[in-house]
Amino acid sequence: MVYQPSKQHLDQQIPEACKAINTILRELKKETGADDRFIAHVLEGLSRQWTPDLNRDGFGFR
């Protein structure tokens, strides 16, 4: 079944989640000195690891 976000999800939860992710990434950049390329690689790695049945914490970047 394809996910169909509700109006509330579109108006509230999804934008709030995106804002929170952006805030976390900006803090990571500030605290570590990481550049945009590194952040893009982290996001790429996370997206490759994301599967519907495997929502685990952590990330095997190294």
C-alpha cells in the first residue's frame, strides 16, 4: 500500500521532521567542521540503509 499523507501530516509532522533534521545537520556541521559534501554522503548512506523492515538506530559509516 502506498503511503498517502494526511493534511495534518503535510501541514505539520512532515515539515517539522524536515526542520528537525536540518537543525541536527547544521549542528553537526558547526560542532565538527564537516562540509556539505560530507553531510551529503551521510544522508546518502542513511537513505541506502533505510528499508521498511529495518529502522535501526546508528549508522555504519566507517
